[in-house]
Amino acid sequence: MIGQTLRNREAEFIVFRNRLVLVSLAIVVLFVLLVGRFVYLQVVMRDHYHTLAEANRISVVPIVPNRGLILDRNGAVLAANYSAYTLEVTPGKVQNLEQALDDLGQIIEVSPRDRRRFKKLIEESRNFESLPIRSRLSEIEVARFAANRYRFPGFEIRARLFRQYPYGEIASHAIGFIGRINDADLKRIEAAGSNAKYKGTDHIGKLGIEGSYEAELHGVTGSEQVEIDAGGRAIRSLARSEPVSGNNLVLSLDINLQKVAEEAFADHRGALVAIDPKTGEVLALVSKPGFDPNLFVDGIDPANWDVLNNSPDTPLNNRALRGQYPPGSTIKPFMALLALESGKRTPDYSISDPGYWTLPGVQRPFRDWKQGGHGSVNLYRSIVVSCDTYFYGLANDVGIDAIYRFMTQFGFGGKTGIDIDGEVPGLQPSQEWKMQRFKQKWYSGDTISVGIGQGYVLATPLQLAAATAMVANGAIPVTPHLLREIQDSRSGARRPASFKARAPFNIKPEHLKLVQSAMADVTRPGGTAARAGAGAPYAIAGKTGTAQVVAMKQGEKYDEKRVKERLRDHALFISYAPAGEPRLAVAILVENGSHGGATAAPIARELYDYFLLGKLPVRINRAGGDIEESD
Amino acid sequence: MKKAIDAAFSLVARRLDAPLTATIVLLVAVGIAVIYSTSGGNAFDRPLGQLRNFAVALTAMWLVANITPQQLMRLALPVYIVGLALLVGVALFGDIRNGARRWLNLGFVTIQPSEIMKIGVPLALAWYFHKREESLRIVDYAVAVLLLAIPAGLIMRQPDLGTALLIFSSGFFVILLAGLSWKILISLAVAGGAALPFVWGMLHDYQRQRITTLLDPSSDPLGAGYHIIQSTIAIGSGGLLGKGWLNGTQGQLDFIPERSTDFILAVFGEEFGLIGIVALCALYLVIIARGLMIAMNASTVFSRLLAGAITLTFFTYIFVNMGMVSGILPVVGVPLPLISYGGTALLSMLVGFGILMSIASHKHLVAS
């Protein structure tokens, strides 16, 4: 019978008691089971869970070092750091980014420009990276966001160090800029094994001093072991190794001189390199137009990028290092030295210049820039009036191989070794070169053009400056450089930068003297840059030059007014001053500036006036037609 | 004067069971210490809140202990009927909070009627079996099962699986102790086992997930599995001796969710180790042993069934909570008795102990 009925109280109690005993046993068994489970967790698996717990709570956070400052030779800060609040987003943590940004826009200002810049950043980075959407938040904005933070998962306010370039466009090509680390940078960092150093760093030097001295500027990343809570927030520090700030760099640049130089260019495009002829220190390095490096620090927005990148003026191109131009008549002082050194010309030897020169056996004449010619011209005068005819014959007499050997001693056709990246070597042509490049033999006619700095020959403004310095200093090669001293961030000790130069070579002092004095006469009445030198209480030794932009048929007359601005010749001027004891050597190129004496030389004058006399620019009228003008 | 003090002391203490009271106070004190630790070791609002909860619950316990079992028996049916009516009310008009309809707004106060049934169901069943003493038939068990199934079913529908399970087991314990034959129990168990797939079908998604998560916590490490993973890490890393009071890292650093309520054992296990857990189990065993002793010595069917069921339900709480925190049972919202932070659970627990004490202290009166 299933329905067991108990009528007996005693029997019922006995059943109750039995069941209670049974249940008690069950309880004991279950407790043993539980304790067994805890023994398993806490004794058997204790180490396993201990490890997990430590991993849970300890996080190693990198501490980014302060980037070293960049100073000019007088201590003016060219690249500074400042800390500011940024609002950062990890896109991977946000479900609907567009919506979130719209919502954010109602709390703090997010301009369309910020959004475009951010979009570009997203395209360039990985999903789990924290990217800035707004920087330089005000205290009020920080507070307002903090109050609404719960609405924005994946958004975080961070205090970050920023780079600032107080002078903006001034010297931007020399200083360079830092930008966010991109994939290419990352590969370089990995290849160099510097991954640990760059943990937590999201900017890297991209160009100029910022780029080439990245290793000095970056510093050593510190780290902090912090205890974190389940939300990833740091609770307290367990151990800390301090970061070491990057070293400060003192440049040879004189920012005031630089400013004068850039202003002297006005709206012209071009480049200027001013170096100390004794040491090779670069005091000014101009490439116009420039750009505002501050735009790049936090990722440039597409609008600004398009302007910089697509402008026909190529503001991002560093013309001083990367612009390759025919040196034109600025090559003549060097050719004159070659003439004397090789013995092919004596100082007294004169030619009678009819205004053209013909290669024996060739019908077509090579024309002088001056119709009708300069009359009787010796070596000295050939420099002062920039007589082409003199140098046609000279080039033919010395030959291309001698020209190549001699010019490379002055650094033409090779990199100067300046301490920022991107320099190009220019071109000093030779027979071998032409054979390799064009599979053609060298013709005598090729040599004639090279003799006046046209044809195949190309030089950068930097090379011209370095070569000019050698004319000024007695043919001692110098390596142009921007770094003067490195100031150690820990000890504060300054260690001077040193740069190896090419081995010096011998040039007879009297030959050098002759060329130097001819160059000094270039800026005096009768010279091609007489107007630029007019009234100066010091002597400028210089040489004007014109570089053809469009090749013209020999015999065709160059009509300046007819040629559109972009097709006008480039104006060049190399110089040093004071002529007696040179303190500054300058090479100037003004793109489409027509005549060196008219547009390039006055810039040099403003520079010297400031550098030697402390005089701020007195604008020289550059518009008028100069009778002595140019070659 | 001395007489007056003695009289007052006797008034307060004569219905209280000394070993039970002492152990309860000790456990609640341990609980408050752990709650203090879970609030970072510097905030007092939670520990003080729990102290206040304890004061209220203790008063309730004392009041209940002073009610005679006969009076309790008379209250049994009304409590059950009112509780059932409220549960129906919840099902019809209840407020929805966190996706479950558990609360009933009576205009002046919002209550969770399932809490009343934690006492109401064993009370009613014990009363029923007492009434049917000496004339128990199979049909009585059927009625008892019905008395149990209706509220349990309503609560499960809310849905509140944890409470439904606890209320079901409290009623089941009464029926078990009342002497339902093993054959029926076993066939019911088999039938229940066969019904599992259907029950699975009735479960809500989140309930199913809790069960699948138990089988493989790593399947959802940031969602449902997070609780289990983090609590086992905390307990396991505590080791034999624990990291010391206030020194647990996992609990202090917010890794354990609900660390002052349902998952407080994880913090306790981390800070006091296996030694602490064994000691805790020993204290619980003292209470259970004392409760079973009271049940054994109770003089009426009502008393002994009620005392037995209350004690076994108390154990069920402990087992389910410890099993859940250590990762051998699914995560159901069951607090650790006397330790977890929370007024309601503590109140219903101590009302239960009040009933035990009433039974213990009134048995001679009944006998005479």
C-alpha cells in the first residue's frame, strides 16, 4: 500500500526522529563537500589563483618622460612643452561613435574641424588606441564632462604634455615638428628595439631637429606599478621608476636673425642658409614658404593638410636642403679659383669680349648675358661683372674632369652632412656620370654650360652656403650643422656638439685673395650687386647668379616681361661679410626672382645689417631697374 | 533594586536560547567586520547600517520568542492566506524592478511578499500536518504539496528562482520530516528529473545562462561568468590562512561584484582563508545542531516540524550561497545567512530563530 497512514503518535515521532538523523548526516556530508571544495580552491589551486589575483590587480603603467626643449643659441625657446587636459576616445569601446560625438558636442565644444581631424586620426590608427578628440580643455569643460562621464563609456580625460612651437612658422623647416606615431614610425621603433622606450609615448619627432635628434629629445620612459581596481582605475602606487627627461638641445640658430631673414623674403619663395664660416654653425636656415608646425602636433586636420600638401608653393618642401637649382654665375668664383690653381689662367690674362663665344668647329655661339659684351675682361673683372664669355673659354680649357674634381672639393655634388634629415646631394656632372645616366658620351658643349653653372650642374642652397664659407675661411671644409650643445637633463652639463668635416686641401693664398677681393667689388659700384652693398659700413664679398627655369635656345633673347612669373629665372646670391674677417656666409635663392643682384642680394644686406650692426631692416627698393644688374 | 534588575533581565532573557543567541551575535559581528572591509576599511555607513538592521531583527526575534507555539499555530493560516493574497496581488499589480515583478506597493509601504512566505509556507504546512496528526493519509501529502506549490510557483513566475527554490525547500523539509514515504519521494524525484527539460524550457534566458555559465564560466568572462571567475580567484588566492582582515586585494579593489551582499563569502575567504571558512562552517553547524536538537525535543508535531524545517532551510541558505560563491552551484540571489549585508534577509532569519527559541522555551508549558 502506497498511502501509508500512521495512526500512532509514537510511530510518527520515530519516523520524524529517523528522518532528522538522516538529514543531519546529509548536512554533515554536504558540509564536508563544501569544505572539500574550499580546500581545492585554497590549498590545491592556491598558487594558480594567487597568480591570477596579482595579475588582476597590478598593472605596469609607463610614465612618459618630458621631451627635451629646443633652444636657440641665445636661449630662446623654440620648442616647449605644456600640459593640458585632453579628451580622448578609444573608438573600439564606443558603440555608436557619431551619436556619442553629437551628444558630446552638447556638453563641450567640438568643432567641425575637431571632428574632421579626429576622423583622419581614426583612419590612421588602430581601434584600441586612445585618440584625442579635443585638446586644451578648460577647467569648466573638464568639470562639465566629469559630471556627464557616465554617459560616455570609452571617453577619458587625460592630462597630457603637448609640444608647442612659440615662433610658429619661423624656422619651421629647421626645427621640424613632432606628430603622432604612425605605422611607419612604429616599424622603425620596433626595428631599433625601442618598444619599451616608446610605451606610453604617442608622439615622435618627424622632421628637422625634432626628427633627427629624437633619441636625445625623447628621454627614458619610467614605469609605475599600480594597483588597479576592476574598472582599471589606479588606486595606489606600489613601485615607481622615475622617467628621465629628454636632453635639451641648444641650436646654433639665432631666432632673431632667422626672423629678419624670413621677413626679408616677403612673399618670395626661396631659401636662405647662413652659416658661421669658421665653424659651420647654421645661424639661419630659411625655406619659404614655411608652415605652422603646431598644426601637426595633434594630428593635422584634412583642410589644413590639403592646403599644405597641394599648394603649388610646396610649403612642406625644405628648399634649403632639398631644392636643387642650377647655381648659375655663383659658380664663377670657384671656377676662377680653378683657373688659377690649374695654371690655365693668370691674373693678368685678359680677353676681349664680343658678347659671345664659339666652340672651335661649332657654328652656334654661346652668348654672354650682356649683348655686345664687356670689352676687355681679366679674371678679376670677370667676377665683378660676371662675364660669361670669360668662363666659356675657361671651362673649355680646363675640361670637365678638372671641374668635377675641383668642385667636389668644395662639396658640390655631395651631401654636406648637415644634422637634419632629407638633404639631397645636388649634381656635379662628370663624364662617368653622363655615361651612367644617359648612356652618352660627354660633349665639349656640355662643359661650356657647366662653366657658368648651367647645364647639368645642380646645387642646393645649403651646398652653396657651405662652399661660400670655404671661400671665406681659406678653403677649410666645414660641416654645416644646427646643433650647438646638448644640455644633459639630469646634470645640466652642456656638452658641445662636434661634427667631422672633410679633409682640408691647399689653395694658394694669393689665388684666394684675388677671388675674395673680386667678390668684394661685386657689391661696390660697378659690380652686379652694387645697389645691395650701397652705403654699407662693412664690406660684403658676394657673387650674384641667375638660374634658368626654362631652357632657351642659344641666341634667343630672354624677355623678362614676357615670361610668366613661374617661368622667370631664379635669383641667387652667395656672400660673406665682413669681407676682411668673415663672420657670416650666406647663400640665398629666390625662386623666380629674375636677377640675383636685384632680389637676392638685398636680402643678404638686411641680414648683415642686423647681424653685424644690430640694425633692423631698412627696406631697400627692390623694384627699380638696376643698371649694373645681374648677369 | 536588585530584584527589579533581575526581573528585567529575566523578562528579556528567559525566552532567549543562550547558545543560539551567542552564536548569532558572534556571526553577525563577524559579518559586520567583513562588511566594514568591503566598504574599503574607512566607511562606516554600511557597518553601522547592518548594526541597525541587527538591532531591529534582534527585537523582532525577542518578540517572536515570546509568542507561544499555540499562538503561532493560530497565526499560521492567516499569515499564509495574507501572504498568498499579496503574491497574487504582486502577479497582478506588482511593480517591476530590474526586470522582475517582486514588489507590491501598498500605498504606504512597498513590500516583497515572497519574504513573508519564507515563514508563511513552513508555518502553514506544519500547522496542516499538526491538524492531521494520527490520521495522515496520502491525500494529506497531496494537499501539502499543493499548499507548497501555489506560492512557490507564483514566486518562480515573478521571476525569482532563488527565493522560489528556498521556499520550496522549506515546505519540502516539512513534508519530508512529516514522514512522506520514501517510495513516493523517490518517484517524485524521478518525475522531477524527467520534468527537467520542461522546466528548462520554462526558464528565462538569464536563468539558463546562469546554469550554462556555471558549467563553463570562461564562456562569458565579462558577463555572467565574471562573478564566478572573480569570486573563485578571490577565495583561491586567500589560501590556507588568508591575506588578513582589510588586506584582501580582490575584494578591496572592486573585482568582486555584490561583495557586501551575496558574494561576501569571497571577501571573507580571501581575507581569512580556509581556516576562516572552516571556523565559519563550525559556527553554522553549532546553530544547525542546536536547531535540530530543539526540533528533536519539541513537544508537538507543529513545533517539531516547524523547528526542523526552519533549521534545514537555514542550512539550505548556507549551502546554496557557499556553493554559488565557490562555483559549484549556479548564481542565484541567495545571501549568506547572518553575514551578508541586508536588513530583510537578517529580519526573516532572526524571526525564524525567534520561532525556534519560542519552541525551545515553551515546551515545558505545553507539556504540563
